[in-house]
Amino acid sequence: MSFLNPFFLFGLLAAAIPVVIHLFTRRRPRERPFPSLEFLAEVNQSEIRRLRLRQWLLLLLRTLAVAAIALAMARPAVRSTGAHSRAATTVIALVDVSGSMGAAAGVSPRGLAATLAGQARQVVEDLLTTLGPSDELLLVPYDRAPHPGSARPSSDVGRLRAAVQMLDAGAMTTDHRAALEFAARALAGTQALNRELFWVSDFQAAGFPGNSFRAAPAGPWALARVYLVPLAPRSRANVALTDAALAPTESGLALTVSASSYGANPGDLAVEAHDAQTGAELARGFLGLPARGATATLLPLARIPDQGGVVTIPDDPLPLDDRRVFAAGRSGTLRVVLREDGPPSTLRLALEAGAPASGLAVETVAAAALPARLAGADVLVLNDLERLGAMETQAVLDFQRSGGGVLVVLGGRADAAFWNGSLLREAGLGTLGVVEQAAPGAAWRLVRSLAGHAALVGFPARPGEPFTTARFRSIRAFAAAPGARTLLEFDRAHPALVEGTRVLAFAAGLDPQVSDFPVSGAFLPLLHQAVKVLGRGTAAASLMPGERYRAPAATGLWRIEDEQGREVPAELVAAAGATRLVSAPLERPGLYRVVQGATVRSTFAVNPDPRESDLAALPGAALLRAFPAGRAQIVEPGADLARRVREARFGRELWSWFVALALLLLVAESVVGRLGLAGPGGAAAPPRT
């Protein structure tokens, strides 16, 4: 047994107070013999002995009651196994602040409606109350990466409490393992005898690799105690908007809205679209919602918004994904410069298809105008050109070096010597070879060779399977460089679509004389996605939280604003004679404006990652199995969390038992005192003489 407040053991001296009072108030009776009362003297001696016994019993009860109160104030505790109760404790508090922590939590442990992030603040506040003078704590909020509040653990409770008040759910994805690896390093770096990890999270399964957690990363878990604090949302059934994009239709323009259901009630779900700038209604309709899975609908638009719009569905447990923005109008499109010779090609027609709903604004330029037009371009497309002039070549190389995306189609007219000595070498793509013709009656087909690339999203083929049924009768030999990635191939010896540094090269012509690929269903979506990946870094219609916005920009005064008009940190980056506007990581969803001077030049959307919408959590048993046996335990959040932490750290406190014992002794003293007021047979005891 140990005492958490050993100073109060001096209170045991107070147990002597009843004894001292008894000694000082004790009076010896004076004896006076009376002959006529000699038989009564024997009765008085018996009564006196009984009274003395009662007084000693009362004295004992009072002394024990005072001692019990003193022991209770010293806070006795049964020491926990393996804990150094008198040593300092270093606590690492991992607190999940990813998008899913914004889910409604119903009734909190203190009776207030709250989000999971609000409950996490309450848990850490309770944890701070358990710290002793020599204890220290490192607060580590995390989402897709850990964001420690300080370089080292701190014992400044005031600063820690201020940092706790800043905890709130963001919009980024969760990476539980990265946070746990950081915690393991922090625990290994401390010399404290007591090391504790408090992991406060909803333990969203989507935040673990492969939706599982088999083993904790290497760390000093045998020397630490791990407390898992699971937070549960009001409901895990959720509906998420996953996409909103303009789409061309026969009757005009419409908005394609996609959603996913995670255990929600099936049926029709109302969806509305509004102008992000004016708030005017653009469209409304319904989503046919399944219990689980994806769904989509097409909403005819009353008009195209000037800068963009917002799609909403009714509120549910996670408000983060009930709203999705989209960019529109001229300011919401990618500017594509196309350089080709001759009449309009099938490539040009495909790039222009669906504008402006496609999000691409295509400008075809001649050789002389190319250097000037690249200044405001996002993507350059070079379609089967024999070679470029000296000024064109330099402009293309400067554009690529400064971060611009280039799609080059290498058909039968391409001069291998020129391209090998310029763009292909600069981008680290490889070496272009001769034109090869298929044997009579035979043809090459596109085969997917890479999984997971953004340009190939939405195509069902797996690596090694045919990408399309299109047949190529003529291709170019191509030897990919070691650092290049082959996305599509004609066969093992013939790469088709190769990716280098901000360049995609297609090793065949894209005209009907070479193949029937331009009339296949895969041609237009592959071409549009490839261009969007080169321009934005993603084929999606919007960026995700944590990503940066990049775009070509001339010199001058530029800024990026969010929906509330607040400026987002950004800078102009000059490289190889070209300038690009690069933002800081974008943390919040919304429609952003790129402003030059007082003119809005473009808009772009930032929307949450759909992975955060699945609120399913790993079971507690799986979490416990990932740590060494006996080192981890689950602690439910609640008003008595601090007490349970103290018991685990210092042992089980027994002060309440001593208080109860003191009350019981006082009750016994009162009963004995009252019973002693009456003599045998209920008569009052005679007074002492």
C-alpha cells in the first residue's frame, strides 16, 4: 500500500486528542463511608466498572474514527502492478482530428450534444487533471500526419490546456499507423520510468492500411502502458456526396451528382444545387439511395454559374460530406494549348468535345504563336509533329521545366532523332524507335500495365488485361527509361503510354488510318483524364484537402481566396523562365478563387476524400491484439475517466473505504453513548458520589 498524500499521515497524531481530553477531564471521586450504606457500596463498585468499560470503548471508537479520517486524507492506494507510483510519468496523447471526428456524437459523457472532436477535448482535459508536479505530456493531434504541439513533452498545464481548446476536426484523411509510429519514437526518446500512451480516436477502419491493424509498429511497448479511448458517433450509417461535375446532354447542360451509402436507409434522398456566389437555386432532384454502395443522378441546370456551385443533401451524422462544390464557367476550366499541323484531327475534336462542361478550354495554335500562348496554359498537347522549331523547342522545354504538363503523341511523322534529343530526354521518358507495322490480319491491342494511376481511374481493366478492344495496325518502337512508368502497353516489348517528369507520351498515332481507337468508348475519357492529370495532378474534378494548387501565372500581384474571402498563403515560383502560382496545402473544402489584381482569373474546388465518409471502426479486440499482451487496455470516456487513470497509474485508492469506516465508528460511538445513559433494567444510572 502507498499513500498519494503522505503529508496527511501527520494527521494520525490527532488520534491522540480524545485520549488527551479524557486524561485531562478525568476526575477521581472522593470516598465518604456511611455505615448504613455498606451493602449499597458493592452495587456502586459494579456500576462504576461498567461505566469505565463504556468510557474506554467510547475512547477507542473516537480515536479510531480520527485515525480513519487522517488515513483517508492521506489517500491510501494499492499499488498497481509494474507501476513506479513515486516516479514521474511521461504521457503521449494521440488525438485524432481527421474528417470523421466531425461526426455527431449524440450525448457526450457530460450530458451535452457534441462532435467526436468535442468529446476528445473532454478526454484530454480529464487527462490533464491526473498530472502530478513532475509529470509531463506531449499532445499530438493527427490526421494524415502527426502534428505535435511541441518538440518535447511539457509540464506546463496552462499551455497544454490552451492547446487542447484548439483541437477540432479538420477535413483530411486519417493515417493511424503514421501517428502510432510517431508515438513510438516519442516514448522511446523519454527516460521516464512511467511511460503512457493515450490514443483518443474513433478508430476508423479506413485509416488503417488494408482496413486492418495486425501489429503495432516497433516501439517500447513492453515499457509503456497503452490506453485506447474509443469514441463512437451517434450513428455509423452515413451518406456521402462523392462527386459533382458538369456534363453535356442533348437538351443542354446538366450536373452529374454521385453519392455513396454506408448503411443508410434505402430510398429517395433530396439533393439541391445552388450558385456558390449568389446562392440562387440551379437544380434539384433525388438520389436513389441503396443501403450500401454508390448511386448517381443527372440534374438539369437552369444555367451555368459564373464561378461554381455547391451541391447539398440533408444533414446526417457526418456534416463534412453533405456538401460538395464544383468549379464552373471560364474560371473553372483548364486551358489546353494544342499544336498540330494540317486540318482538325480526331484528337482535337475529342479535346473540344463537351466544352464547357468538360472543364477543358482548348486553343489550337500555329508554330509562331506557341511561345506566347504557353504563358497562360495549363497543359500543352503536341499531336504527331515531325519536329519543332528552335524557339518552339525552347518554349516547350521551359514550360515543362516550370511545372507545365505536356502530352505528346508520337505517330508516324515524328522524327525520332529530334524528339530523343529534346523533350523525351529532358522528361526522362526513353528513346523513340522506328515505325512498326502489324502483320497482315494481325494488330496490337492496348493492355493495362499499371494499377492505381489517376489517368486510368474508372477503367475496369486490371494489369495484364486488355484496356480496350481497339486494334492498332501501326505503332512506334519505344524503349522506356529506367525512371519512367509504363501505364499502357501494346505488348511486353512495346510500351504505349509512358509517364515521365510532367510528360505523357503515346507511342502511336491517334488517327483513323492507324487504328480504330479514336472511335472506341475508351478514347475520349482516357484523353480527358490524361490532360486533367497533367494540369491538376488528378483526374478528379476537384482537389482534396492537403493538396496544393498549382497553375501557370504571369508576374504581378496574385492571391488565392477561400469562400469567406480569406487569403490563402501562396507564392510565385519561377523556374526555367516560367512562373507558376503555388499555394500552401489547402486544409478546408470549398470553392477557391485565384485573383490577379482585382480580377478573378480562375476558380477551383476542394472537396473531402470519400474515404473519410465510411464511419466503420475496428473492433476493440483487434486493437488490443496489436500490442503485447497485457500492455494495452480500453478506457471508455466518461466522468470517472480521471479516477480510473489514477488507479491504473498509482493503484486503487482506498480513501472512500476509510471515510466509510470513520462514519461507521462515529455511528457506533453515538449508539454506545446513548445506550450507556440507562442503567440495568432501563433505569437511569445513579450519579457518582
